[in-house]
Amino acid sequence: MHSTTSCLSSPNTTPFLITVQDAILLEDSEGFSILRDHLSNECCNDFCKDHETDVTEDQQAWILMRDILHALLAPVVALHDHTTKIAQKHTKAIKPEDIEFAFRNKGRNAFVWLTSFLADDEDWCLSKNCPACVVQHALDAEFQIRLMAAACLLSCAKGPEPGDGPTLPSFDFFLRSLQDALSEDDLWGPDYYEYIEPKAEDLNLGMQDLIRQCEKLELAMTPPGTPEDTTLPSFSYFSERKMSLMTPTKTIYPRRQSVVPGITIKRSKLAKVQMKMAQEEEQWLQSFVNNAWQTLNPFQMQIPSMNTIARRMSLVAGP
């Protein structure tokens, strides 16, 4: 099935296609042009052996999609880095898992979800790989898809006032590209976007709440008697989206220390979210295996469990 979306490059080069009108919108954006210039100098533009090609149009298509993903995801990394620093300063926490207690409700849920996700995928969000690998990884798992959709929704929020300097455009159009890509993907299919949309919306609202809570914490930590002409410390995604024009500084999170046997530990919300994400991934893998097993063995009534499959794979792999 061919996408109804127009594309500037050869068909099916990348999983994401954009319309000519959307491409013109991006070309007219000063902020996006600055971002692309920055990425052309700072990010990897070399293709791996699996994706190397001599077709210039194909290379440009992969790089353009990589730049769009970076424009969406780098501000999320910047948001998490900044809120982490503010939370550390506010709570004076020593243990990383205690930082979350600086926030509450939806903002806290978003913070711990981002912390869990970025622990493994921060390099992807900052485009630290072959451009084609970065783009293809976007459809590898539900969590990447959820974050992309949430970032698109976040970019649709109220933008900066005129005169605030170069900014990035709204990327609401990329939701259509994401939906088309999921529809044409053999794994996800046309109904998957409806399933992931409410989860993405919940994450988007959580990130907006996290921004508001962080601004309140910064204001509360501002020393009294601050001169009126002194800019108060703040992090507004909408007024400082130009932060996404630069690659955010990577935040290093210390590894958790081993727990001493016999000591009762209260599980933090971060640990619960990490466990939930692992369970969701296992359920998705089980569903995927079930569908594949039924297709290959239509008359086989009993479907092996994930543990059974893992044991069989280990026997095939050998010691």
C-alpha cells in the first residue's frame, strides 16, 4: 500500500514521508535551518554499511528525517536535564531515585518515565548514530513511538511571542507522517496509532505539567529581594525552544549501588515505572510471538511461553 503523503525523495526511501507543503514550511523556518546547519557539523552524517548509498536524494531524505526527529526529541532531553538539576537542588537528594519526589501527579509520572526511557535511549534522542539507523530505530518499539507522538503534541503548544529570536516550527504535521508509517509497517499495522495516541497524549500533558512545576520550583528557590531588572531563572519550553538548536549536555546518572541483604527498601515510583515498561515490552513480545506462531503453525494448539522460547534459543546458541 502506497502512502497518500507526497514525498520529496524517491518512494519508500525512509519510513516517514512529508508533503511538499510541510517541506516548504521547514525550509522557511529560520530556527530549523540553524538546527540543520548545527547537525551537519556536529552529528554523524556517515552511513553504516547497511545503509550506505551513492544516491544523493536518498541520503538527503534520511538526513532530513533525522533532523526532524532531533528537533522533536532534543528539547525533551533538554527538558529532562534541566528538571533533573532543579529537582536535585530542591530536594538535595543524594540518591538518584529520590529526585522524583520534587514533583507530583502527572509531572512526576512524566519525569520518571523520561528518566527510565533516557537511561537507554538518550543517544538515540541526540542522533548519535548513522542517520538511517536513527530514523529506523524510531519504529523499533512502543516507547519510541509514544515519545515521538508526545513530542509532536508538545511542539503544538503555545509558541513564543514575536521577537524572541529563531524558534522551531510546530511539528503537528509529523503526526500524520507517523500515522502513515505505522499503517504501512508490517509489525504495527493501521490500527496501532489509535492504541498509542492516548498514551502519547498522557505523556504530553505530563511533560507540560512538569514544565509548570519546574518553573514554580525555580521561582520558589529565587532569593528574595531580586532586582526587578534581573531575569528570574526559569525554563519555559515555549520561550526557550531555541535550546533545541544545540545538542544538550548529556547528564550522567550514577549507577545504583547494590542493596545490602536484609534491609527493606521502599520501591520508588521510578522503579515501578521501569518494571511496568519491562512488563509492557514482554507482553508485546509475547503477542508478537503468538501471532508469528499461529501463522507458521496454524494447527498447533499450544503456543510456547517466552521462557520456553528463550530456553530453546539458548540451546541453539550453545554455551
